[in-house]
Amino acid sequence: MNVAIVGGTGYGAVELLRFLYNHPHVKVAKIISHSNSGIPFSEVYPHLTNIVDLEMEALDVENLAKEVDVVFFATPSNVSKHVIPSLIDLGVKCIDLSGDFRLRDGGLYKSYYGEDIAEETYIQQAVYGLCEINRQEIKEASLIANPGCYPTATTLGIIPALSKGIIDKKQIIIDAKTGTTGAGRSLAQGFHFSEMQENFKAYKLGVHKHIPEIEQVLSDVANTELQVTFTPHVVPMTRGIMSTIYVDLKEKLSTKEAINLYKEFYRNDPFVRIREEGTIPQTKEVFGSNYCDIGLYVDERTGKLIIVSVIDNLVKGASGQAIQNLNIMNGWDETTGLTQLPIYP
Amino acid sequence: MNVAIVGGTGYGAVELLRFLYNHPHVKVAKIISHSNSGIPFSEVYPHLTNIVDLEMEALDVENLAKEVDVVFFATPSNVSKHVIPSLIDLGVKCIDLSGDFRLRDGGLYKSYYGEDIAEETYIQQAVYGLCEINRQEIKEASLIANPGCYPTATTLGIIPALSKGIIDKKQIIIDAKTGTTGAGRSLAQGFHFSEMQENFKAYKLGVHKHIPEIEQVLSDVANTELQVTFTPHVVPMTRGIMSTIYVDLKEKLSTKEAINLYKEFYRNDPFVRIREEGTIPQTKEVFGSNYCDIGLYVDERTGKLIIVSVIDNLVKGASGQAIQNLNIMNGWDETTGLTQLPIYP
Amino acid sequence: MNVAIVGGTGYGAVELLRFLYNHPHVKVAKIISHSNSGIPFSEVYPHLTNIVDLEMEALDVENLAKEVDVVFFATPSNVSKHVIPSLIDLGVKCIDLSGDFRLRDGGLYKSYYGEDIAEETYIQQAVYGLCEINRQEIKEASLIANPGCYPTATTLGIIPALSKGIIDKKQIIIDAKTGTTGAGRSLAQGFHFSEMQENFKAYKLGVHKHIPEIEQVLSDVANTELQVTFTPHVVPMTRGIMSTIYVDLKEKLSTKEAINLYKEFYRNDPFVRIREEGTIPQTKEVFGSNYCDIGLYVDERTGKLIIVSVIDNLVKGASGQAIQNLNIMNGWDETTGLTQLPIYP
Amino acid sequence: MNVAIVGGTGYGAVELLRFLYNHPHVKVAKIISHSNSGIPFSEVYPHLTNIVDLEMEALDVENLAKEVDVVFFATPSNVSKHVIPSLIDLGVKCIDLSGDFRLRDGGLYKSYYGEDIAEETYIQQAVYGLCEINRQEIKEASLIANPGCYPTATTLGIIPALSKGIIDKKQIIIDAKTGTTGAGRSLAQGFHFSEMQENFKAYKLGVHKHIPEIEQVLSDVANTELQVTFTPHVVPMTRGIMSTIYVDLKEKLSTKEAINLYKEFYRNDPFVRIREEGTIPQTKEVFGSNYCDIGLYVDERTGKLIIVSVIDNLVKGASGQAIQNLNIMNGWDETTGLTQLPIYP
């Protein structure tokens, strides 16, 4: 199957290429980059010298529709919403790694993304590609809104407890930490090596785009409007997200019981690993892989369940999950092309 | 004034030396190290070649009492409690960077530190050296229990709100992050560079020693028994602590009002800097210095006050605060010897 | 084909597992670790939870010979030399990642490795597994002495120029830099995160074990005894080696001509990439992969050829090259199981 | 004494502020920044909140001359040459951290700096501020060309051997490594945290600006035209330079003898520390301080002397040395304001 990647020079694109290179059923036929059309991809990313010999191209929707079956969008916000409708109309399936089709509420979209939401008809078609939760809908989808990195780690961490009704829906606190690739390839003073090294920082308190996304997913599960407190931080490392989540247990529960509940919930999910009692996952333990590892601890003194969920933000939090979605859409084994193990150390 | 440092090869000791070298009223006359007696200090720490020419010595209490006026203990847990009583009896003032004299409750001490607490009479004499809060008692003290690193960042962050009665005492959640020097100089697999680099991890969920210390300090302020939820994490950097603290506001308050309240509270404290609205402190902004920087944000959607408090764990969280205590005890300007600015970048 | 790995808890072993997991012709049937016998591998390396379910076993040569066809040794120095002879005698092929069978000269071995060399008959059988240079001999070998990390990067960088006779054999200066995994998993103060972070250091000037190995390889190529000046350094990063090599050109040569000469030399070698003029490879560009990337620059002012050669020390410098050797020994495509791309960023 | 700093937002400026804040004889009266005029300095550098309360100003030479006695230039190349002449004419002493006045040869300047050199009369007045070598001339100088970072580490490492005539002047190879602050504060893809982390790279082979500077200094010492081979590299850390220097000994010399020769040479220099046999300095051992530490090793097999010289590039390689020059110019103790110890770990 031929696919194209739009947004060629971002980290999402390069990570898609890393996995798709070893995918048995897929060939990356085109890399689209508005600003780098005509430039060999390996000039921007010399680590792919002798491996990827494509030149980047400008976007031409008609042409694209003729040559590929699926298009991945690894573009900034407010780009894919202008292109995906035409592709869908031409029968091309789209997997969008940006946030353009994730939210259903146009008002929320506008206030967090600064522009109008995509056309309603496509918003309605879009399936939120959180594979472990929406597998059935993904099978039939033509347009996947691939989840954000924080929402993936966070909602996979909360959903089992929430759906079992064992926690208070009014007190959900998410203290999240990401590696720097979460901020993408664009330069910024705060991500200049000299200023990010030996530094740890919080940012966008209360206003991060992923807040409405997390709330939408959790509200769907809970069948009621939820609000969360969410604080993102940046860690001086390239990859990895940890969400440390604090929720109030409605009734007494042991750590062991919580673990069993989570294991049961994810028993058929190859990429979610629930850790044994006493072991809390570390970000490096999923580095470069599509795993989401979850550790649990019940603080009996304060009646809280503490959930620690880790992913590689570029893999399960972006490109890996996008390929997992592609696999599900095509009826291939969900792990196809995604069997690379975590790199450690 | 002549002082001695016990626990010579730890990071606490080397950091005391860094500041005391430029302190106008103090001379480090002795460095005591049980295991390195007879070895030149600069052999263990070559960065002090030509600067510190002392040899480390074994501990000899009588002799020490003759030659110095103050002894700093930068020793592991359960060491200073065996030595400080004799020194106090001989009229030597002691500043203990370990946890031996911080807790008043022997039962709690035993359950978190694994051994019996120090003799009651000395526990009663000990003053908890959180300078900004206990300045008056410190002036008269002979024995200072220098606060732990997490408790310093955390309690300085919470106390203003707590003492003003604006927050719910039942919901205090502390998500704390430290650099690796917090774990000291002893080798451990988890701090081996190859395994700590590009890694972020939580540890000791619900069982960290600093939990009872934080609760004791806050309970004193609140005049009631408090419990907190506290989760420590390790960041792949050497120095710096950030405590991100989540508390529930009893009544509506704007971010600006919260900031003003904190500014007023710390108006006479040279080492606490309350940041302006919209600016959240980063750990690197206090690197190497004795500052505690605090940023505030009111999440109006969820009614929470989010407090971000950062320190350099080895300075305000250990050796710097110890010297600040020494200054207060001697009536010197509180900043003496501590005017080194943060190193940035 | 069933294989075993001896030296289970080292980084060499875990990296063998990472690649062999996706190797279509190989199954890792046993992991041998003297000190961890009976312990599940994923307890030591939780990133392999749910993936590797083997328990480590004590070494039992007879039993091993019955169950596997090839044994990889990822052991410290002076271990494999005691075991490999019995395995070879029992018809098991061995690939030794340690230095025990690399040197032919017993005197040199003793002075650099501190013990007697392995039995002469096995030393003679051993083929030095530098794939690009010794491919023919490797095909027939039963015992592979897998090259050291520095020697791999360094000799691949020098051999083309040396074998073409364009450089002075008397002035070869190698300034080498490695990531910390080169020092292995054993704890040491110098590799404690707090002391290695923000640090760069030279070590073992003039006495590193890889000096005689590099000289042996180059002397073979040059057909005369060579000596090199070799200075290793450690970089605060986990993976990657760069050898910056300074040699004197006998006659004028342009950078372009040097590049063409190298491209011609390695024209059939899938894992060596010669970079275009003006591009010097960076270690991150081979991170996690089996590539050796080489950049060249002729300094016309001083008549020197400067060669920059980079590898991932754990892959092309250890486990990847070991699998490349396995592939060659078995007549499989040389890249089988090694097609994982560099991880960037 | 009032001083001004031009080039306010660069790392050189902020590092000057760090040291001058504790300098007993100096007050920073003005910070000049073309592009940030009117902005409070602590807005750009929040770590100086409550410490530096100056606003940055536009440059006004007349006004500056009235209010300050000395001006530090921490500007990019080709800026100070347009301003310093006027200031000198108005009787203001200038210390230039940029390269504008370092080279004497206009042709070389043009080919390495891309523009015409400063006016000859000021070039002639400029004293190259390598304190340990040119102390006498510095005392009388009005205009200091403060040395570059690589030239400082490198020439301090070579000069003793060169001036004693024990090495071959024709074979000087300098393999240099710097932390990222050497590249300054301006953003660049190669210094984006995500791409610099876990990366080590060589750059500007054969064309770095510091080549003619190093050659000019060494040629002066040797009284003959010298050429060097110089390869700079970047280390994933913020601060620190190591120059590993390879020279050929003319006659046999032991490591011990080399060390004694260096100790004798620098016997009156408080900031140069010659290490004992068997100890090679590491960059972290001078972090944040004005020291230059030098280690020596004679490789008897190849007849080479290997010199390892380390500095903090922002201190002894820039701002610290600038203040050392100020002290010498004013007859103050050379270490005034520079007694901050290395920060370790």
C-alpha cells in the first residue's frame, strides 16, 4: 500500500518513516513539505542518507489521490483541516496527527486553537484514534484524529478506574511531564540547548490545548461533563511523557486490586503493560517503542489512587499510534511494523 | 570563627566549602570523614586542587570542641544523633543537615528512618531551621535541624496560603521533582549515567522520609493535624527541585491577589522571590544560588491554586540554608557569604 | 536457529536481545548469567516486561551445546577464554564480544589485559570479525573475535587511506570520544549521573586496551608494524563513538578525491556510509543503528587528512556487528535483523 | 568604578554581571542592547529578578563616556570595531570580548571574519589580553582584545612547551571540544535541545576563526610562523572547553619532567593549575570558575607530549578573563571578584 506523509520535516514525519521503513505492507511514496519542495529528505535529515531517497514535494491533492491510499498529516495546527476534506471526498483515507479533528465542540476549538474548527461534516466522520478504547470505530474509519501525546498517556491511565466507577469524577489532577520533542522542531529560546539543559519547567498552566481533549475523552467514558486540573512540564530529555495522576477513591481498594482491575481492562491490548505492585514505570523503559506502561499505587493514608502512565511521546503519543491505527483500519495485526523494542540504555 | 564539617565526602560538605570559602567571618578548620581519614580533600574532589589543602580526619569529639565553635553535619541518617549530644554538652553549636533532629515524634521517626530517634532532651532543643519561618527561634538556637530539600521548597510554597486560611487543609497534593544530587554521592544503578540520562521516574510513592517532615511543619502552621499526598520524581539533571502543589481555594481568588498575598508574606525575606503574574520559575533560574522562587496560578475552572516552588536542592535545600542559619545564629546579615548569583545558562 | 547469550545483564546482552527479537531466523533460547541465575530477565530490565520471559541460568557447557547452535559472549575480559574452547570442541560456534580472542600476541595481551592469553590453538582459529574487511574469513569461521568499539570506528576510518598507501604510516593520531555505555553497566564514581553530567573527560591516556587491537589491525593492512597515538574521552551521552583521526598525506589530494576513494572502497558495504563533501557525520545520526558514517576533510594548509568516523558503540561497536557476523557465517543477507533505522531525534 | 556592558542579552554579558555583582570595586551602571532598549534586563533573564534592576539602553557614545570608566563589549563580530575607536578617543578604556581587535593581519581578518579589519591605529593599541602571558602590557593598556575561548585553553596549554623549545613546531594538532554556550544565545537547528542532546559533532573543520588567532599567539612565542591543525567539536553540555593537544617531543622527556616544567612556568599564576602525574583535568572541575587546569602525559611509545587543557568557556574563556584583565589594568589583586569556586557536582 502506498502512503504519503504531509509535513515532511517535522519530528512526527521522521518518526513515521522510521517505523514504516520496516512495515511489510506499506511503502512511503511521497513526502509533502510546503516549504521544502524539491529538497531531498536526507539533506534535512542526514541520518537517513542512503535510506530515504525521496525529494519533498509541494502538495497537489488531485495527484496525491491518484498515487496513494492513505495520507498521514504531521502538520501544525490549523493546516490539515483545509486539505483533508478534499482527500476524503476523493476516497483517500487520512490519519491526522494534528489536533484539527479531535474536538467536537467548535467553541472550545476556537478558544484553544485560535481559529474556526473544520467543517462539521468531517468532524462528525472523524474517529478519535485511541486504539485501545475505540478499536471498533477505527476499523471502519476513513478519517482518524490521532490523539495528542498527553491525552494518550493520561486517558489510558485514567479510563479503567473511571469506567469502573471507583473514583470521584470531581477531583482529577494530572501532573504531566514531557521530553523536548513534544515541542517540535521549531526553534525557541526555551528549547535552546544551553537554556533547556539542567532545567525543569512548568508551562501553559491552565491553558494547554490538550485540556479540552482530555476532558472530552473522559467525559465520554464517564457519561457526564468532567473537568480536570492539568499542568504540563518539560524535562531536559528528548523523548518520553509521564503523567502522574491523582484521583480520590470512592471506597477502599488495595494497590493489588487496582492493578488487577487494570490488567483485566487491558488484557487484549498488546501495547499496554500494567506493572506489578512495587514497580513504577520510567520513561526510558518505553523509549523508542509503542508501549504505554502504567504503574499504580494506592495511598491508604489519604485515600488516593496515584496512577503513573508513561509513553514515548513521538511513538505511542504520535507516529506509532498512527501506524497502529493504520493497521487496525486495514485488518492487519495491530503490532505490524511496531515490534521495535524500547532502546535501553 | 572556626567551623568543622562532618561527612566530608558528601555533596553537602563540598557545597558548604564552596560558600564558606568566600564567607568573611568563617574558616573551615576541619573536615571530618570516618572513611577517608588521612586523605587530602582535594584528592577526592580535584576541583578544589590548590584551594582546599585540608586532610580529612577521624572524628574526635573532645578535640573538635576545643578547636571549633560550630560543627556542620552533612552525614547520612542516623549518624549525627550519636555525636551531636556530646558536642552540645561541650558548648559547641551544631547545624545538622541530616534528618536526625527534624521530627519530634519518635514513632514516626522510627517508621521512616528505621531506628530510634535521638534523645528527647536534644530533640526538644533542636530548632527547625526553616529560616523564613523560624528566624526568631534560630537566633537563640544551639542545635539546628536544617530542613530537608523537598520540605524547604514545599513548605515555603504552601505556608502563606495555609497560614492565611484560604485553602482546604484536606486536599494538599505535592508533585515534586528533584535533580540527581538529591540522591547523594553513593552509587546506585538507577543513578548510573547510562540509565538516568534520558529518563524520568517517580520513586518511593507514599513512603518518602520527607512526608512526616512536611506534615509536621504544615500542621504546626495550621494548628491541626494535616496530611499531604506527596510524590517525588527524579529529573535527568544534577541540581534543582520543583514542587508543583495543588490546593483547593475556599473562596474565589485571582492569581494577582494570590501573588500579592505571597509578596506581602515574604516582604522581608531576601532569598524568597515571588514571581509576577504569567511567569513561572524554572529550576535553572536558581541554579547554584540560595533563592527559593515561587510562581502562582489560580485555575478558575477547577477552583485550585497551583503553586510552583523551585530551589537548588544543594543550596537552599541544604548547605546554603545551613549557612543562612549560621548567619542568623550569629547576628550577621542573613545573606553573608550567600551572594553568589544563579549560574545561567 | 537457537542461540544463547552469556553475560546476560550487561548492555551488550540487552542490545543483542533488542535486535534478535526481530531477527527472522534466530531464537534466543537461553540467557546465561553467573550471578543472576534463576532471576527473570525482565526483573533486571523492566523495559522487556511481557517481551522476554526467560529466566537467567548458570552456565552448563554440555547442556548449552545440546540446545543451541551459536553462543554470544557479552562477558567482561578474561571470562570467555575459559569457556569458548569447550564449546568449540563440542561443535558450537561462538561470537565473542569481549577482547579475549582479538589479539594474537600473548605478551601484549598479558600487558593490556593483565592475564595470560587464551590457548594458542583457539587464538589461531579465531577470526577478527570486522565484517567489511574480513568477510571471506568470517564465512568459514567457528569462532569470531568481535571487534572492540573504538577499533571498529577507527580502523574503518583509516583502512581505505592506509591500504591505498596515500598516508604516512608513522603519524596516526586518533582522538576518540565515547558515550558512557562504553564503560558498561558496572557502577563507578566517574559514571555517577551527578558527576558525569555536564562533564567531558579524557582517560587511560596511552594505556587503553584498544591500542594494541587497533595497531594489530592496521599493521596487517599496512604489512608493517605500525604505532598509533590514541586518546579516549567520555562524552555526557549514553551512546555513540566518534574517532577524529589525523594523518599526513604523502601527496596532494582534494577532499573530493578522498571521498571518492572511500566510496569506492566501501561500495559493497551496506552499513558504511561515506558522506558528501562539506558534511561531517554526527553521533546522533547513527544512534541505535548499525551504521558507520565517515566524513573526510583535507586540510590543505597543513597537508593532513582528517577522518571523522562515527558509530553507535553498542551496535556497530558491539552487538550489531556481532549479528552482522552471525548473518555472514550463515549465508544470510548481511542486514537481516539489522534494518532498524537510526532514532532521531 | 562605573562600567558598562554592551551586548546585553548575550551569555557573555550575563556572565560579566554574575561576577561583577560581587566585585568590590565595580558597579555596572549601564547595560547597552541595541535591540532591547527599554526592556528590563531581568525580563530577558528572570534568574536576575530582584537583583539587576537596570533597563537596557541604546548606545550613546558621548553619554557613555561621561558616566563610565570602562566598557565591556560582549557583542558579535564586526560590531565593536565601529564603536571602540570613539570611546578610546574620549578616554574610556575598553575590553572587547569579541574578535574585532585580536588579529593584526587585515587580510587574515577579512578572510575569517568576512569584513575589513578595524582601523590600524586602534589595532596597534590593542593588547591581547591573555593575562598569564601579557600581564605587563595589559597593565598599561587602554584597549584589551580579550582572547577567544579556544585560543585561551589552547595557547595556555602549548606555550610552556613551545617557549622552552622542547617540541617540533611543525606538528601541532589541536582536537578541541566545547560546551554549547560557545555558540551563544542565537537559535540554530543544531543547538535545538532535541537535536543536540545525545549528540557529539565536529564542525568548521579547517575554517574556524580561532585558527589564525591561535597561530598568531603561538608564532609570537616561537618567533616564527607556525601553523596548527585545529578541529573543534561540540559536546552536549552547556559549559566547558577541553583542548587535547598532540605535539612531538624533540628529545626524550618524562611526564614528571613535563609537569615540573609547566609548574615552574605558571608558578605565579593563580588561575592556572598544573595537575599531578596521573590526573587529567575534567571540564566539570572548572565549571563556573576562572581556572585553566592542565594535565600532561608523555606517550613514550610514539614520542608525543599530550596536553589536556580545560577551562569554562564563558569564564576563563570570556567574561572571567575580561575581569581578570580589568583587575590587572587597575592594579587590583588579579583574583578580585573571581574567587567563586568551581561548582561541583
